[in-house]
Amino acid sequence: MKTMLNKMSVMALIALASALSLGATTTQAQEKTITLCWAAWDPANALVELSKDFTAQSKVKMKFEFVPWTNFADRMLNELNSKGKLCDLIIGDSQWIGGSAESGHYVKLNDFFAKEGIKMSDFAPATVTGYAEWPKNTPNYWALPAMADAVGWTYRKDWFGKPEIQAEFKKKYSRDLAPPKTWSEFKQVSEFFQGRMIDGKKVYGAYIFTERGSEGITMGVSNVLYPFGFQYQDPKKAYALDGFVNSAEAIKALEFYKALYKGSTPPGLTNAYMGEGLDAFKSGQVAMMMNWFAFFPGLDKDPNVGGAKIGYFANPSEKTKGVQLGGQGISVVSYSPNRSEALQYIKWFASPAVQKKWQAIGGSSAHNAVLKDAGYLQSAPYAAAFQDSMNMVVDFWAEPSYAQLMLAEQKRVHDFVVADKGTAKEALDALVADWKKIFKDDGKGK
Amino acid sequence: MSQGISTAHSVVEPTSGTRWFAGVVVALYALVTIIPLAWIIMTGFKTPADAISYPPKVVFSPSVEGYCNLFTTRSRQTPEYIASLPPANGTCEQIAREQKMVVAGPSNFVPRFTNSLIIAFGSTLLSVGFGVMAAYAFSRFKVPLKDDLLFFILSTRMMPPIAVAIPIYLMYRELGLSDTRLGMILLYSAVNVSLAVWLLKGFIDEIPREYEEAAMVDGYTRLQAFRKVVLPQATTGIVATAIFCLIFAWNEYAFAVLLTSGEAQTAPPFIPIIIGEGGMDWPAVAAGTTLFLVPILIFTVLLRKHLLRGITFGAVRK
Amino acid sequence: MSITSPLAKRLAQATPAPIAMRMRGLSDRWIAWIFVGPTMLLLLAINIFPLIWTIKLSFTNFRANRPNAEVSGVGIDNYVSVLTDPDIWAAMQTTAHFVFWTITLQTLIGFTLAYLIDRKFRGHGFWTTLILIPMMLSPAVVGNFWAFLYQPQTGLFNAVAAFLTGVSPSSFSMLGEVSLAPWAIIIVDTWMWTPYVMLICLAGLRSIPDYIYEAAEVDRASKWRQFWSVTLPMVLPFIMLAILFRGIENFKMFDMVNLLTSGGPGSTTEVASITLKREAFEKWRTGYSSAFAIILFVAVFGLANIYVKALNHIKSR
């Protein structure tokens, strides 16, 4: 035992010493290495590939810190709020822009853009408003649009195309089975597939977002709320919520989402977001899947369900059009000791040539050089649906209190849809009350 | 409880039937309780497809893919690109190629595991070092307000970690200790020192004072007596205490998830977020879990004798 | 002896006996302070100072994510709004439900196991060690891998439950259903911590001297009566100690729940620590969550103290 004690203290000493020395080496190495933080998902891997060109050109090495989506906001906002130096560049979610701008986490890029001749008019307007501006609709830029994204749909073209299925659908609904254009059609299609046997396997209608912890169910329900006529606030009076957030249309939409959840989704879909959706779709469980366009390049190449087996469509409309905006801009963290290298990266990233490569290898460019290109619509099977979607995107609040607003909606919607608590009206009334309180604490609205 | 005197106490000895019944029930419970753990270790050797197969697979052909995925990051490439590469060297590269991927580099697992080691050992060293001194003082000297201080030391363990994390977070932000190994070492030491003081005081109380007094009569100073008499006598207790502190620091999650993000992140917040393409990479998670558990399993066996004392803050001695 | 420093020796020779004694006393006190000092300093810096800071913050509207916003005192507003918030009370209720059932199950199973192990069958040492393993693991890692075991369809738990009861493994989701999720967490906690209660009970059982049973045997008390009038009362202080430690730990429960359900579905399993984490590190209402933290701390501290009084009362009986 005594020798063990001695050994242990020696080991601990070594550990301590190496901790200190390791700390020293990292600071030295940082002179030429910058760290980029993003979510861990397919496009991030593409960015790693893309960035090799930057390192080759500038001799600045790149390190990456990718966090899964469900922890992304928590971890990264925590990092920013603690003024951490982990990230030099951050591809932060669109809703963070208000808080990060007002708290000074991000470097304001206006002067830099002017100096380097980077024009925001070269980027799709929805992405500039969504990812770069704060306050919204003012020319104050805190990020460069990096990853254009929205919610979209993919469906099993092979199943839709089976003659016996088409015939049965036509007999039942007296119309052709096709990707749904409206939510009413969607419900028919998804209920039609629910519980059906296809290729000897029981399949289900659709996969929708229901995740509780971060933003999942909110990002899902929005795609029904917007087309049904939900609005975040009175268009004429900012922060006036009553009758908009809890309008009759919104209540109908929330009930509709619950009906979808209950009637046309696979069992156990109680806490599912992008990853679970991909798993279910790839394993052939569902006919249609809600997910971010960002995953579609990967899905298209999937050995099991990719290529000709699947098709894509834009979010169904109802009374009006609308779909949840996703995507991120790339920002320079103001606590970074490597600001000039980080800016150098943004300058490199903004060039049309890099943007084209970014689009080609699995990213999603917001640059007009890509989106307005003559061959764009033919460039990928989901390009048309994506273009449609980008013309009708709506984003969640981007207020500094966005996280609070988000958590409130997560709770109220999940309580109603998944946990069967109360009515849709009660849920939305409670949400209005929550949001009003948050705005009141911020000194906004009345 | 020695068996030698059992004849003298025959009235309280259980009958062989009772023993047999008790043995079977306990063994059954132990087996059931160990199944989840065995399942995880098994999952580490499955392929991702086998890991989430329906119904769950008990018989499968083992694969090291989980361990490969744990230690590497991979990127998907076109078949043409892969065909242009030289033949794969190493098993992991081979496995990745079969799935049209190439190994892009090492994953973050090793740095996170290293952080766990450094922070766990560093904080153990500090808390046991401080703890043994304080315990000796509480055991041998008249410290004013001794009982209050001891209770105060213990009560620091009662606060919910999240509650403590709020001000620590603010304080570390000001001091630049956020996401640093030093910050985590200090924090874990502060949490562990209460356990260390209570446990070590118990162990030192058991060492007769006469030993030191005899040494001091021989001309040792108090400090020399402490170093040359008390410490060697307390070795077993110190090692046991150290292992308990180590296990706590090794397993800790709440502080780690809130106060570290990259540089100083330990393994517990990292393991649950190992993801593959699309969803969770369960074999890699299981592999990480298995590697993470190995030291604990060894320590559990080593600690058998002191376990009770450790987990009750020395309140129950055997 | 030569080890003594020359200076000390000279001093000792130079001073008359009573003063030398006092020197010795003085130096002991000096050593005592030196020895207790580092621990106290560490605790002051990392426990007490932050606690005081929390109390201070709890009277303000401070938000840690708004460094540029004005901070003003709000009196006891935070405390009032914590105590009148129905969501907080719901979280407290969830916590109470969780604490109650985990303790009940762990005590019953743990005591039974300890009683059986105390029959000292052959190989009990090996089986006991095996049983002890779960409690040594990291709650976070445990929560994470149980989430895997609980997967509907593909998880081991559903498969076994389906095998035993005949229902379809995809017909229920332990973590997803409102009626099952709290029990899913209780099962994991019981799996993990029953060994803890068992170990303490075992110590209690082994502390009962044989002669008491022999005396009972002489009095021709039945085994059943021996159990109620000797075993249980003698082990009770140990059981209560186990309950105290488990109660404090589970009141603080965060890791496991965070990884199993993170409070869902809806807010069904949102225990106090999860609510606190959401308020403090997701909504960043630092002042408000500080007030909540203080209330939680006072609650644990108060309940634990009352309980210790009761424990001492039982012990002294």
C-alpha cells in the first residue's frame, strides 16, 4: 500500500506537470491555428474539406469544434457568455444574432466588409436579414451568411410510384397520389401510409420534429403554424402578441400538429429531432420526413434510400405560405486573440469561387453567384424545392431573449402535443403570457 | 465475523436451506443488475447497424468499428476519390473505406480522456493533501469551534451542484478560469476536500496518540512526528480516500457540462454526444463508456473493504 | 536527536521549562492553523464566497448573458416570483415524487438483499462485489446508456419487457410517455443506488451482537418476533442514515435525468435541478435562478437538519 501511495502521488504530479506544460504548448501553437465552432452535422464535415484550401493558401491551420445540435445552443452560448477563447470563428444559429450583437460577443463586420469589398447585396436577401443583421432590417452586419437552410421534406418516390398504392389512393381520395401541396393533402397522404405494409414491412406516415430539450418541436410546429396564419406579433405594432400568437388559426394549427403526431407518425416519436428522423427515414420506416435541407445532399447519396428512390418537396401551404428558416452566418468572436486570421478566413470564404465549391461539396451557399446561376435548378434534385422554400421563410424571434422565448414555446407545445396537457388554446394563451412576461422584463412592448 | 467460533453460536446460524435460498436470490439479483452493463460492453463490439437492429441482437459477429469510430473522425468521399488513394493501412482505415469514407484524423476522445485523467488526479492530489493536514489538526489539536467547522465542511456537499455553478461560473469568467484545467482541479478539490477531511479524520483517530507522543519524547518535532509516524500509519486510509476522490472527480458531470466546453472538457460530458453520420453512433458511445468504466471497475474491487466508510463520509465504520 | 533543528534546540536550551512547554503549545496551535488553513481557504474561495455572491445576486435582476445591461436591486421580488411560480411547484412535486419512490424502493430492496447476504451463503463476497458495481459508475454515463436500453423497438429493456409480458416492444416508450417516464427514471436510480442502501444495511446487520439473538432464542421468541423486536430496531439508525444520504443526493438529482429525458416529455420529469439549469444556463435569468438556488439550499439544509434530529432521537432511544 505504501508503494502504491508513492506511485500515485508521482503519477498525480506528472499529470499536474503535464497539464501545465500542455497549457503552455497550446497557447504557443495558437499563433497559427484558428478554431471554428459549429454544430456536428454533415455540412460541417464538408466544411472541414473545404477549409483545407484555406490552410493551403494562407498557412493558417484550422481546428474544429463541432457540437451536436441538441447541445449546440447551450454549449456555445455558454462559451460566449463566459467570454471563452475556444472559438475564433463561430457559425452560430440565426436566432443568436440579437443577443450576441448586443452583448458584444460578435465583431461588427461593416467596416471589414467595406474595406474588402464584400457586398451583402451579393447574398440572398432572406439570408442576410436572417443570419447577419441586428437590429433586423438595418444595415448592421454581425455575420456573413454561411449556410442557407430551411425546413424541407423528402418522400419515398419509389413507394409513391407503386401502381397498387397509387390505385388504392385514387380510389380512396379520388385524386392522384403526389407530394402534398397543402397541409390537408399532407394529412391524407400520411394517414394513408400509416400502418401500411410495404415490401413486407410495416411503415408509417411521416416523421416530424418533437424534440423537447433544445428547439426541435418549435422548429417543427412552426411549419404548420406559419401556413395556417400564425404571426409572431401584430405587423402594425411590435410585441403585441394577443390575437396573433394565440389566434384562432394558430390554435387550429397546433391542434393539427397534434393530430399529425397522434395519427401519422411512428411509435416512440416523443423526443425526436434531425438525427432520429434521418435514422427512421434511412431504415425505411416512414414515407415522408421533415428535416433541414442541409441533410439532403447526404441523403441523396445514401446507399439505401438515396438517388432515384426519393424526392423532395417544399413545405405544404394552407391559408398562406411559410416555412421555418434555418441556417447560420459565420461570425468572428470578439474574445478571439486571432482576429485578423479569423477575418482572413471570412474574406476567403466570401469569394464566389469558394462559395461555388462550398455548394458543390455538400454545403449550402447563400451567394447569388450560386443561387442565380443558370444551372442551379438542375444542380440537385432538391434545388427547386429549396428555392421555393427560401422565398417563404419565416424565422423565430432573434431577440436577445431568444433562448427564453424558445424554451417557453418548447414547454408549452410539448406539454400539449406530446404530454397531452390541456387544450391548444390553453397552451397558446400560456405561451402569450410567458412571452409577454419576457418582453416586459426586457422593457419591450408595453 | 469469523467462521471459527460458529459452533459456539449455533443458535443464530442460518439453516442450510435458508442459506441456499438466500444465495440463489442474491445471485439472481446480481446477474440481472449486471445485464445492462454487459449489454453496453457488448454493444461496443457491434456494428452500428447491429447496435440498433430490431429485435435487439444477442448473437452478432464482433467488430472493432465502434472503437475505430471512437478514436477517429471520418469523412464521406466519392468512390472515385477513394479509388485514387493508396491501399488502406490499418484496420480502421479499412473499415472506413468499406463504407466509402476515409479517416480524416483523430477524434476528440483522447484529449477529453486526458483531461479527465489530469483533472481527476490533480484534484485528488490537492484534496487529499489538504485533507490529511486538516484531518490531523482536527483529530489531534483543540481547534476553536471544531464541531462547527467540521459540520460546515460537510454541509458544503449539500448544495445542488447547479446552484453552486452559477456563482462559480461568474467568478471563473472574471478570473479567466472558465474552461481551464486549473479551474476544474480547484473546483473538484473544493468539493472533494470535505469527503477527504471526514474520512481521514476517522482513519487518523484510529492511530493511537501514544505513537507520536513517544516519537516526540524521542526528540521528533510535531511536524516530523506527523510525517514519519502518522502518515505511514495512515497510508491505507489515505489511499482509500484518494481513490474515493478520484472516483468522484472521474464521474462528475454537472460542473463539467456547465463550466467546460473544449479545452478542459472531461469525458462524461463528451461521451453522450459522440455522433456519427446523422444520428448517435451507439457502438462508439458504448466503446467510450466501456473504456471509461474500466478504471472504476478495478477501483471497486480494490476498495471493497473501505467502500462503506467512503460512501457514508466515514459515518459508518466496519 | 540530531533531526531537531539547531535553532529550536538552542531555543529550548535557552528557555526555562514552563516557557518551553508554552512554546510547544504555541507551535501546536500554529501547526493546527497551518494545517486547517489551506482547506478553509479553498472552501472559502470556492464555496463560501460564491454562496454569498449568490445571495447578493438573488436580490437583483442581473443576467449573466447581458454584460452591458443595467443591474438593479429588486428586493425580494425574485423570491416572491419563485415561490408563486406554478412551474417551480410542479418541479418540486416531481422531485418529491422521485425522491419518495426511489427511497422507498431502494430501502425495501436494499434491506432485503442485505438481510439475504447476511445469511452468509458460500460466495457471498463475490456476489456482493458484483452487486456494488452500478453505484460506482458515473450517473451521466449511466443515464446515457440507459437511454439506449430504453429505445422503443431497438432497446434491450423493451425487448425483455415484451418477452416477459407479451406486449409488442414498439407499443410503449419508457422515456416518451407521460405515465412511464417518471418510472423509467426511478428504475434507473433504483438500479444504480440500491447497492448503496444495501451496503449500509449490511453494516447495520453485522453490528448486531450475536448474544442478543441468543438471548431471544432463550426467551423462545419466534424468528418473526426476533426480526421485529431485535433486527429491525437495531438496523433502523443505519437505514435512516442511508435514507438521509440518498435523500440529499436525489434532491439534487441532475445528471441522470438530464441525459435520460432532460425533463420531458413535456415537463413530466422536470426535477428541481433541471428547472434550475434551464433558468440559470439557458434562459440566463441569473438573479431569479440565484433566488431559486438559495431556496433549494435552505430546503435541503433545513430538511436534513430536522431529519438528523429525528435520527439522533431514534438512536438515543
